[in-house]
Amino acid sequence: MLDVDTVRGIERRLRELNPNPPFATAWYGRNKAYAMARVKRWGQQNKDKVRAYKKIVDARNRARRKGAVGSFTRVQWEIIKADYNNKCVYCGRKTKKLTPDHIIPISRGGMNYIFNIVPCCGYCNTSKNDRSLQDWKRFKGLQLTLGIDVLSLTKST
């Protein structure tokens, strides 16, 4: 497993190798009004994508404020949601308002990479809070069963 300093070094090096190309910056400087109008028009036509993107940006910003490394893209998030059939991994409820949940919470050293993210409903995400999966399971009185490709929880007897 990579340590935090190594990951931050890799991210810094990638930013150094891929700065904004000068031609794009120059074009934007010459066409700022056109570019802004185009972005605004696209946003009005794609409100669902804008909402999904804002969720990811908010999650990324919260993670960075807490000192976590890594990030994930909207496309990666959409793929993860599709892998779980747009269902909460904890309660199995199908909803369009899934939120990204960190399996290992950032407050406990988790990273903000897609391999640490699962889709869950707002209720489960709020109740899990910053607990580890095992602590949350005990808190809720649930029994954790790991399937091949889906996490499922059942009431313990």
C-alpha cells in the first residue's frame, strides 16, 4: 500500500507534467464571454449532470479539507453506481439520490480514491458517519455478509 507522502508526490508530478496548455489559456482569454455563455447553456440543458458533478466536487473538497489524498471523476462515480444497480450497498434501496461513502472513513486514514468509495443512500451515509464498516455494523445491529460483487447487510438474530 502506498503511503500518503508517496501518493501526494505522484499527484504533484502529474500536475507538473500536465499543466494547462498555453493555447487553451490564450483561447479562453480571447473568447471568455463566448466560453462562459456556452458553459451556462450546457448547465441549463444538463441539470442532472451538474447536480451529480457538484456532489463529487463537494465530496472532493471535504476530503481535501480533512487532508485526504486522491480523487475520483464523475465517470468513475457513474460506473460504480451502475455496478451496484443504483442501489445503496448497505440497505439495498434503489434511489436516484445516492451519495459517495468512504468505506474507510477519511477521518480514520482512508483515501478519496474510487476504490474506497461505494454508493449509499443519504440515510445510511448519515447514520454511518465516520464509523468504520465494522463499528457501524455493531451500532446498527447488523450482520455483514460479503458477496462476490455486492455488500449486503441483514439484521442479526
